Amino acid sequence: MEYNHRTVEQKWQKYWQKEQIFKTQEENTKPKYYVLDMFPYPSGAGLHVGHPLGYIASDIVARYKRQKGFNVLHPMGYDAYGLPAEQYAIQTGQHPAITTEQNIQRYRKQLDLLGLSYDWSREVRTCNPDYYKWTQWTFVQLFNSFYCYDANKALPIADLISAFEAGAAKDLNVACGKKMDFSDEDWKKFTPKEKSDILMNYRLAYLSDTVVNWCPALGTVLANDEIINGVSVRGGYPVERKSMKQWSLRITAYAERLLEGLNRIDWTESIKEIQRNWIGKSKGATLFFPLENGSKLEIFTTRADTLFGVTFMVVCPEHNIIKDITTEEHRLEVEKYVQWAKNRSERERLAEVKTVTGVFTGSYAVHPLNGERIPIWVADYVLAGYGSGAIMAVPAHDSRDFAFARRFNLPVKQVVVPTDEQEEDTSLWQESKDSREGTIVNSDLISGLQVKDAIDSIIKYIEDKKIGYGTVNYRLRDAIFSRQRYWGEPFPVYYENDIPKIINELPLLLPPIETYLPTETGEPPLARAKNWNYKGFPYDHNTMPGFAGSNAYYLRYEDPHNENYLVSKEANQYWQNVDLYIGGSEHATGHLLYSRFITKFLFDLGQCCKDEPFAKLINQGMIQGRSNFVYRIKGENKFVSFNLKSNYQTDALHVDINLVENDILNIEAFKNWREEFKYAEFILEDGKYICGWEVEKMSKSLYNVQNPDMLVERYGADTLRLYEMFLGPLEQSKPWDTQGIEGVSRFIRKLWRLYHRDGEFSVSEQLPSKAEFTALHKAIKKVEEDIEKFSFNTSVSTFMVCVNELTELKCNKREILEPLSILISAFAPHIAEELWCLLGHSTSITYADFPKYDSTYLEQTVFNYPVSINGKTRAFIELDLHLSQSDVEKIVLADAMVQKFIDNRMVKRFIFVPKRIINIVV
RNA sequence: GCAUCUGUGGCGGAAUUGGUAGACGCGCCAGACUCAAAAUCUGGUGAGCUUUAAACUCGUGCCGGUUCGAUUCCGGCCAGAUGUACCA
């Protein structure tokens, strides 16, 4: 009987579900292992073959670790809040919860087909009230906390109030929006509203007027990581800058810890580097340049060493000093420029990076060290959001300042001579010399120093003179946390006399509304909710952004039904953090950063015992589509086969890959595909129509989406699982190619036949031969090593080699086939379970012990020992060696062997070079 | 521009981490079974030279270095992928 994947796979999926084989409980006798997939957003399109890649990999690890004696937590859930469901709701009026539910059902069905060993009893959905209760709760904790740099952790806001009551406001070393200074007396006199506003300056979740990224097309605000090149990631709509009252999270308070934590986690260098750049730490100095009107201009620089090269200063168009310093004769021009810069969209700004614009204010600053007059300009190449929005321009050593100086004929003064160069006439320069290695010149007290020493020494000098101080600056901005949408978590906040107050009875449910659009007055959709208020006070009408629900979801899986805590201490003590996290790299600056931030915050609160959420991260590569093309002769309804197309003028048309097999077009199916092709003619080669192909993104519009359901139906889940792993290294992007799946399918049938004779199940109780043992133990050793290294592709090859060898040996011995079944069960669980059952076991293979390899069977009778003769030619001496012998033993044996050569006068002498090599001089 | 990663047959990719490069699979070629096809099985398959075989030579993006020995380590280029960018 040939292997029938349909009946076998169904049978075992039902069995696993009925017997709750994958249900996990805390078990203190076993070590824990937590392996997690990034939970998916259930979109309407369902899964394509790219999605399961990571799920299969994590499932292999989960199954392997169970057999290695670990208690494995392997849960799954849905990131169910999101824009597509809401937009669908706007179009159809259907509640997003309904669409979401349907999509989840479909996802679940597709996931079940793959035989993944999730513990579904722990499923979470971010849109369920008993889940988002904890998303809201986390927000409340952030609201009620501030960050103290002395304690280097978040503390209750009550501590801060006590400090204010004690008059310590100005001495606090805490994270805040702006430095404040008031006495205990002042604090007592403040109105409740004033107190509330002051505390907002310190809370980790705070309300403020912020310049935000407003996307008119989406009718909402977006976070920095939701925008690329001035347009929204979702939809590609233009984004404007606009000032609005918004909730933000003070992630900047954690900048240093987020940076430091990267050194303690096992993630790829590239993701860590992306996060480091995003946080963007730079050490430099804050300097105060006195102005001629008596006030001071604050600037930030990382190149304090070039202080003597300053020839002008630039402030950003938003800078509030502009109105005070602009002279009458320049006022009109400056105002015009500021207005122009303000109206320019983010996209225009980015598009015109190369064009230099700016105007002179008419005012001058005084150089704090040499007293020179320095003109102050306004230009939009200086950004409001970074540093103080003002710079000292050193055109000789900064390319942007250089471009500006050339454009407006400002002087360029060299103060650094790069290593291996001479001082030059700057008027001849084509570009600035930005190098940070070189010698300082023309700089009074620091001339002659190297750049690095000059920075240290000048900072020390300005600190002594009290004209500035060394500072650290981060590029990271606070995360804007409000969205003007419906389908998200409501803020547990109401407003009493314009003072935001927290609701402690959670969850605050998302109210039903009739239409999902913003109101006519531009209020968010939640403003439409009827009778939705807290004792007559209005609720906040914003909802939380997409990433809110995913920050701490991994903790909720540890204790998903706890009504009193996000996660109980006991459950968290046991499961701790995620040992292995698998998902795409597109979340590098979003989810993966926010989740680390919130984890650190919850750690400060004592809610979890680890301050990093994901100990090891693997980013699975994208599976690209392999598109097929047909070639239509221009102006005719005639198609020419791929290798003949050069004889004609043709257009390449995408053709649905489901109409093509091994690049051969199914002509009948093609004719029926679309009305216009019904009477098409074909020019064939060898009686076939051959299609062209190309690797592209997998997308519906390119007709190259490979649906896993069809492949499961045809080849079975085990084959698909093995094939997805066999495709190549997990972390690499690769094109989907259905052709190769045949090879894996053959392997599955071969494996089945190994346990059968003449169609009947048949195993022998005889003792296996040495060769049979060797084939098995080689595979055990290799597969174990491969899984530990996450190179699943080579494991599949190993299985194939092993089964080929055993087939050749006609091996059907129980002692070989039993461990082989276990070995293969992580990759192909259904067939393994069936064979396990046929072998007479009544319990699931899931909890069988992973076989141990025995090195005595890995013996090699002939060991090729490399030898260099006269330091040139390489030869090999065949030695009778054993792999389990140490290098020292091998060398001793080799030594004896070579001695024979000497005795036979074949060589004069020999020398041992490093551990394995023998150098012979003839 | 900057950062990270990757360059091996017709294709996807292996290589005990410095030791016989090309495992395994696809594709292709030949053969067996068959009236025939499908399925299945067996053998071959980096390039060059040679009538064939053996043997030999060349071969891991390019140039150089370290080494008895380099796909692997180091330096410099070239190409591609991804991320990011007026961040002072």
C-alpha cells in the first residue's frame, strides 16, 4: 500500500487535538523552553507559502526540544487590531470584529493543516476585552510613572509629587519634556490644572502638543517608524507635519538601557545595528553663544574640536529666537522664508535635499572664545527636533555647512588637517573635509592636538569657563501613542475640567458606532459613540496604535486566563522570557523596539523577571514569488514559446502560475482563464508552450501567489514542511519554486517503503548490522547539530542520505527504524506518528526521547591523513584510525606510519606542523 | 552617502569551521520496466584536454597577503540584497 497522506494526516491532527497532546502546563521538574512566532495580523487574503516558513521552523524546534526533555511553551495568537479591517468596515459598514473573526477562522484552518504543535488553549487576540484590559492597564502604569536617572528605573509618580512638596523640583535628575524650576511654596499654590500640566512633563505616558506626522488620507497620526521617505508605509500617502494634542510614550527615558541591552541578546548584528542607528546616540557638547542683544543661543555639536572653524550659525525655521534677533531690514525676507519652509511638505523637503536654501537674519553672535562676530542665518537643513534646533556651522569640516557656505559665499576656515595631508587654500576645495582623524590647526589653545584629544580638552575648557558642557544626544524620539481610528484599544481616560483622569475599572470597552469615519468636525470616529462617557465626563476619543497590543503579548501567553494580573509571579518565574523568537525583520524599529521598552518598564515595576523580552531572535527570509510569462506577438492574439520569442516582437504578460507546470503552459486552462485568450493561437516548440520566468515579490497582482492549501492537498503537510525547510537557509530570502517539491515527495514515499515489504508493514526484530547502525548514528549526530544551529535545510538532506543508505541495505530492523521515526518526527510529524503507531506504540511520538548517537558506530576504518611533502605537494596517508580517538592519538599513529616511510628510506625526515599535518622532507 | 549581509555548477544550495570543493534535491542525458505514456527504478552530469577510458590542467566575484595547504582568515576592489539618511 502506497502512503496516503490525506487519511494519515487528518487522522493524527484529530488525535492531537482530541488528546490535547500539545497542551502545556508549568512543570517544575523539567527545564522550560519558550519558542514563539511573531503573531500574525489576520488579513483577508489568507496565508501564502511565505507565511508558514517561520511557523514550521519554530515548530521543529518546539518538537525537538520536547523530545530533549524540555517543557516547551509554544503558543499562537492574533494581532487583531489594524487598519485593513477598519477600512473594510468604512466601505461596507460591517463591524471590524466580524471581518476579523472570519479572517481568524480562515487563518486557523490553514495553520491546522500544517500540523503545527501550538497550545491553542493559550491563544490571545489583541482585540478581546480580556486581553486589551492588560494593554490598557500597562498604559495606566506608564501614566502613573516617571523615570528617575539616579535610580535608573521607573518610579511611581507619587514619589515625584512628594519631591515637589519637599521643594526638590530643580534638583531632580529625571526624564522630562523640559527642565522645570519651582519651590514647594509654588507647588502648593498651583491649581489642579497647573499641577496636572506639570506632571505631564514627567509621566511616561503623557499628553502634549506635539508636532506630529499627520496623514490626511488615512485621517490619522503616524509614528516615525510608520513613515518612509515622507509617505505612509501603509498605502504610500503623503504625510504632513501638524501640531496636535497627543498621547506619547517617553521611550527616550530608556534610550541608554535599550542600547546597552543589545549587548546581552542573541540577535543578528544587522537588526541590532538598525536599532542602534535608530536610537542614534551621539556624544558631544552643548554650547552657548552670546548674542549681541545680550541673550544666548544654545547649540549642540559632536565636533567641539572645530569650534574655531565656525564662520556662521544656523537656526531652524521653527526656532523661537528668530523673531527676537531678526533686524528690521531683513524681517520681510525672513518671515517669507519661515512661512515657505513651514508649508513645505515632508516629501518635498526630502525630494529637494540637494537644494540649499536659507536667509540671513541680520544679527550676529559672538564667538565665546575669540570674540569674533558670527552671522546668524535661518535654514531648513537644520531640524527642529534634534539637539536645540540651532548649530554652529563649520563649513570646512561639515559637508552640509560647506554646501551652504558656497551657496551664500560665506567664508570657509580650515581647522583640521586630516592625517597624511597638508593645510590647503580652502577656496580651491570641492568638498569639506569631514574626517575625524587629523591634527587641529588655527585653533589657539588646542592647535596641534589630534581630533579626539581636542574634543576632550575643549569640552573640559568650556565647562571650566561655564559656556557649555559635554552632553549626550539621542536621535530617538518619544513614541506618539494616539491614533484617530476606531479599531484599536480605547484609552482608559476621561477629562474632568480638561484634566485627564484615569479609569481604574478595566477594561474600558470599545463602544459600538454606526459609521467608522471621522466626524464632520474632524473628531476621531469614537466621538460618534452614543452615551459614551464617564459619569458625564467625556472619554478620550483616540485609540492606541497597532503596536500597543503586541508589546507584552509574550507575557500574556505565560498566564493567559489570569483575571488579576497580566502574568502571575509564579508563571513568569517559570517561563521567564522567550528563548527563541522567530519572525520577519521588518519590525526592527517598531515592535521589536517598543516591546523591549515596555518589557524594561514592566521589569522596573516588578511585573516580570527579565528586562529583555526575546533572548534569541531569528529573522526568517522572505519567500519571493516566481512569476511566469507568456509572450504575445505585438498586435496579434498569438503567443510564442519562450525559446522562439527572439524571432518576433513580443510583449511579456504575467500568467497565473497555477496554469503552468514546470514552465510548461497548460494551453486549455490558459484559454479558459480569460475571455480575451479564448481564441488565442500558439507557436510551440517540441509541441509545448514554454513560459519564461522571473523572481518577483509574491503578490496577487503578479499572479505568482502560491497557496499552501493546494500543496498540502496534493503532496501533504509533511512534504510541504520538509520542502519549505529544504529550500535554503532559514534567514535567507529565496524564490519559491514548486518544481523541487517532487524530490521531497519521493523521499516521503521512500521513507514509507522502508517500513513496508510488498505493501505490508514489516519490521524485523533482528540485530542490525554495523553499516545500518552507522547510517542511523551519522544522521542522529548531524540532525542534532543542525537543529541546534537552526540549519534545517541540511537536516532534510541528511534524512535523504540516511533513507537512501538504509534502502540500499534493505534495512527494516526495528532497532534502526524506531529511532529513525523519532528523528524525523519534528520535521514530518504526521508520517512519523503513523509509523510510530505501526511500530506498536500507544502513546504519541511527541514525547518520545530524542535518540542519542553512539560514536562507536561513526568509525571510519580508513582515515585520510593529509601530508605535505617538501612543503609543497599534498598527499594522503591512509591510516587505520577511529573518529573517537583524540588528535594526540591520531598524531601518534601517524607518527608511527611516517616512521615506516623513513625506515624504508622513502623520506629523510619529517616535521609536525600544527595539530593534524605532517610535513615530510624527501 | 552610511550601515549590515551575501557572491560556489544550468538552478536551490552542502562542505566536519583552515584539510580530497560541489553533499542532498531540482533540471538535463542515457538505460530498465511498458504496445505506449505516466509512475517507479538504475547510471551519468563543474569546465578543459583526449576518439573513449585512465591520467592531467583549471576552477568557490576580482587582485593581493598569511599558511605546507584558503570557499573558509586578513587587506583592497567589483557586484547584488536589505535597512537608513540634511541627526550637526
